[in-house]
Amino acid sequence: MSFPEFPPVVNPALTLAEQVADRIRARLTFGELTPGQRLSEAALARDMGVSRNTLREAFRLLTKDGLLEHKTNRGVFVATPSMGAIIDIYHIRRIIECQALRMTHGRHPAVARMAQAVAAAQDAQAKQDWRAVGNANMDFHAAIVELADSPKLTTFYGNLAAELRLAFGLLKVPQDLHEPYIGMNADLLAMVQEGQYEAAARQLDRYLSQSERAVLAALSGQGGRG
């Protein structure tokens, strides 16, 4: 198993194991690691330039967060979210993201990131690159959370986003999941830019409910875990 190089993490407040965990979490969020995938400790430690002891501590942190699973005598695997976990994720998203839209202003720096994510999704759609569309969608919603101006909330959402992307990774046809929301994201962005914050929050609540139903229906049809 080969992994691409990642830039060094420069947050001095984190231990090395926490930095490595963040790098693995990013790979989960952007679809580079998939549900059920076995992680090679030796290959990952080598490619990340860390000791196996450090990597094991990072694995422990991510297992605690529900993103990895340790299977006795088999190794460490990327977790597969349950249906119940997905329902809970969407419940939390509605609370966090809708409130973030209500309390923002159109000049917030995160609005520019929302706009960049919409443009990236549209460009990826033209190339039929659905993984890139999914990445842009993750960026869009992370930017919405940044509207709340809470570093702790942003950190919490990062773990939630990684778990959510694992749920998306269970679906066999990513285009069906991601394509309908490209235009919806553009509409939400326009509302925020026009100062329609309450309307944007209500629209996002409906949007997330629609997304939740689509994910759960798709997983149910594929025999998803309960």
C-alpha cells in the first residue's frame, strides 16, 4: 500500500502522535482511505516518516474517535459507520451548521472559502471527477462551520466530517450522492452573500434532511449495517 507525501504539520500545540492522527484523519475526510480498508503499519509509518510506536498511538487516538477499528490478530482497519451513527451525525450537523449560518455575516472570510468550494465542485463536475466533487462538498460544509468562529467547534467537526466521508465511501454510485448538491451549495452561498441568513439556515436544514434520507436509503439498499 503506497501513500502520497503530505506537508508537515506545524501546530506546536499537538504531540507528534496527534499530528499524525490529523494527517490520517485528513485522508479519511478526502476519500483516500475507505471503509473496511486494512492499514499497513509498516508502510504507513515509513511513508509518514514516523516510528511505528508513534503511529500506534495515532491509531489509538483515531480508534477512540471511532474512525479506525483494531481487530485482534488481524490489524487495524478503517471503520465502517453504522446506520445509527449516520443518523446521529446528521442530527449534529443540523445543530451546528444551521446555527452557524444564522449567526454569520456576508463579509466573513469563510464565505470566500464557501465560494471557492462551489467553484471547485463545478469544475470537478465538468470533468466527471466525483471524488473531487465530494472533496469540494466537504470543504463547503467545513467553511460553514468556520462561520461560527469557534476553533474547538471546527476541530470537533473535523472528526465528524471524517466519519461522514466514510459513510459516503460505502455508496457504490458517488455521482448520485454528490451531483444534486452542487447547485444547492451555490444557492446557499448566494443567500449568505445576500444577507439572507435565516433563510439559508432553513434551506440547509431541509438540504441535510434530504441528504440523510438519500444516504440511508442507499445504504439500506446495499444491506448497510444497522
